[in-house]
Amino acid sequence: MSKIFHLSTCSTCSKIIKQAEEAGIKFEKQDIKTEQISAAELEAMMKLAGSYEALFSRRSQKFRPMGLHEKNLTENDYKELILQEYTFLKRPVVISGEKIFVGNSPKVVEEMVEKLKQ
């Protein structure tokens, strides 16, 4: 079974989950606001995604107010920021076996639905 890390209050995440479930895909769901991501879960995501930066959302409402747009962030910075603040995780993140799908771009969502339907 695939696992999806999402935000239940995010309409985009809800729409993606609905689309996937209509295609017959079942998820173990983890709402990252109520059930914080552990360091081990984040480490596993990073190994599949290739970097913490690939998991980091610059669209978070806290990105600019914290002045992060003016800094050169390191991989460790990305890791620590995601662990401190759930909104810094690019959503949704879907893990199925050795496959990871990060974000909500139409291309990623389409690829995720196609791969997981099989």
C-alpha cells in the first residue's frame, strides 16, 4: 500500500487524493499537521528523492517572512526547517515501495496515478 503525506486542510491535496482513489489507488494517509513527520520518515523520503531540497517548499507562507529567500540554504538547513515546520514539506508526498512522488504539479500527479494503478 502507498503512503501519502498530506495536509487535510489543503484543497489541492484533497483533490489529488480523490483523483487517485477514484482510479482505485489506496493510501495510508498521514496528515502532517496532526501527525508530525519523524526524522526517520524524512530521511527515507530524502533517500528516494535524492535531496532534502527536492522535498522543500519555497511556497510556504513562512519562507519569505523568515528571510529564507535571502539565504543560501544547505541540505542540513532544508532538513531542519522541514522537521521544525510542516508547511516546508512540498505536498503531497506519496511513497510506494521504492518510488516517490513529490508535489502537486499535473505531471507528477499524472505519473503517480499511472504508476500506482498498475
